[in-house]
Amino acid sequence: MNGGPTSVPAPQLAGQTVVLIGGSAGIGLETARRARLEGADVILTGRNAERLKVAAADVGAKSTAAFDANDSEALRDFFDSAPAPIDHILVTAGGPTYRPMLEMDSGEIREALSGHVVLGLQVARFAKPKMRPGGSLLLMGGTGGRRIDHRIGIVPAATAALPPFTAALALEIAPVRVNLIAAGFVDTPLSASLLGDQLDKRRDELRSTLPIGRVVTPDDVAALAIHLMVNTALTGATYDIDGGQQFV
């Protein structure tokens, strides 16, 4: 029996900088927390300055920036002033639009179809000059929209656009890597706001039907995000994390 000291794995992101676009809550905040545990400096952005302040204190963020990520000029200004190099970026800002298509005007349709693509492209455009080769840009999509359902309107079309966009962007900004995380239901403040008083019912339903027997949490998604940052062989791909939701 070996009684010697056990070795502690070295932090996997030591000396690196991780930017969370939409990092004041949910998946972004949990990813920031895990990145800090792996030795990274983290920069949080979001629209609500007070919430960012609380989140930054929670995880020990290096800095924060309050702005709307869909404001192209504000996004450009943020990256222009951000310290270099940036190693990894996770974009969790924005969310799906669950409405019948015929109730949406043309501007709303354009935004629902292209919003995530445009935001991902703008982040890549503004951030690339400051990103370290081999670093990563992580985008968020979903698995729920792969099934056509009149209750979710334009979401399947928007969902279908993201994997090929991710692959094409990975080729354009190489050697920076680009990957897409496709999540199902995740127990976040966004899910709570979308479901309202139906949240507990949805949780119970998923616990009883998902193959994993529990609800997917922000920490589950954060663990995947950190893996995609660390593993430098991964780019241009989509990674599902939904507890098997799409199969049941």
C-alpha cells in the first residue's frame, strides 16, 4: 500500500482568460465558476450592471462590462477595450422565441431566425484579433427545436441553422476553434421565466422520463463547456447535452 502523497491535477486553464457573454446567471455564471476553479481569469458581461456586480463577487471575476450583446457598437467597443490575449469565449446571451409564426411580424421572424447567428458572427469578428491561436468560441443552441411542433413556431428553423454555421465559422477563424453546445431543458433562471408556474411540473415530468433520471443543471453544461475549451482537438462540431430528452 502506497502511503505517499497523492498528486493533485494542475488547473487546466491556468493563466488563461475566459469571457462570458451573458455571464451574470445560469450557464454563463456556472461556467465562470468552473473556469475560476481551473485557474482562469474571467470577464463577465451582461445587460444588468447590478446583477453583474453580484455575480462578479460570487466567482471572483477579473472585471465586468454591462451592455446589450445585440448592440453591435457596444459589442465592438467591449472587445476593442478588452485586454489581450483572450483564450476562450462562451456566448449564452439571448433565448428562443416560442410563438406561432403567423403572430410574428417580419422583423421578429428575421430576429428569431438569425439572431444567434448574427451575434456569434459579430463576436467572432470583433474578438478574433485578440484571441490566442487554439483558443475557442463556444455558442449555445438547443436540441428541443429539432422536432417540428406547432407550439414552438420558428424555433426548429433557427435551430437547424446553427450546426452548419458553427462548422463554417470554425473554418473561417481557424486556428481559433468554434463549437456549438446544444442543450435541452436546463434548470436556469431563463427556464423559470419562460415556464412561470409550470416550472415545477416540467421538472417533475423530466425526472420521470429522462434516461438520466434527473434534470440537467447549469453545472452539467458548464462542465461540457470547460472540456471544449481544454480539448484543443475539437472544432466545428455540435455537442448535445439534454439527458436524452430528444429521444423520449
